[in-house]
Amino acid sequence: MINLTQTFTLLTPCFCTGADQNQAEIRSASIRGQLRWWFRILGGTPEMENNVFGGVHNDTKASRIILRLTDSKPIYGQPGMLPQRNNTPGYYLFHFAKVSNGGIRYQKKAFLAPGSTFTVQCLERKTMDREEQRLLEKSWRAFSLLGALGLRATRACGAFQTEGLT
């Protein structure tokens, strides 16, 4: 039976949104997507991925796991927290965040500042076979140690540190 709980603390600004593009939020769907990606990278077959995370292609299946976000303590970023001038080294990391969608990412509450915390719980809803459990646990650890969230994650944004894998 899988029951994983971990607290994450953002180390760099996180440009992540839901339906309201003007307000940042961490969503369980984003974390599920990251776990799915790690699951594939670590050797999960499409059939195993469909069994664990659910899917709508061919044989429709519900997910065998539940992801819950709890204890979210967002610190909304202010425009002055990000580099403002061109030709400064830090500005290049954030350039595309500033110019996309008319610069909405540089507005108040449009990103989460370092120090924001959230806890994620992964629960087994329906029994998985041993190999699927093993791969899901490896995916969880890989995401926790190497993952990031949101836009510009490949440019060091949305990086986090973890506490308390249980």
C-alpha cells in the first residue's frame, strides 16, 4: 500500500498557474504530470502508466493513485523581486516570463516566491502490482530530488527542496 507524504519548499521563483493566468498556484495536476514523466523515463511501459495514472485511450481506466495538496503556504511574488533591467545576468533567466502574454508573469501574485511551501500526499486508491508500486516510488523520489514545477523549470525556476519523505 502506497502512502507517501512530503513537504516542498520553493528555492527559486515558480511561474505556475491554473485557470486564472494572473495568479500563481501549485496544482496536483502539475505534480501528477511530472510523476507521469518520471515514470516513463524510469522504464514504465505505456500499459503500466495507464494502469497507475489512468487514461482515456483504448481501454479507459481511472487512476489508481490520489494526489492531495495540503498545508499550502504561498508567498506571492512582487514585480520588484525579479530582475527589471536588460543586460543584467539575472534578467536573461526571466526574459521570456516577462514578455509572454504581455508581461502578466511580472505582476503581483503572478508567481510564487522562494520560501513558499506545500505538502503533497500520494495515496494508493486501488491496488497496483509490485512492479508498478516500485516504479511509482522511484518516480516520486526522482521528482522530489531532481524535479521542478512551472514555466521556465528548465532554466532553474520552480526548483524546490524537500523535507520528510514518509
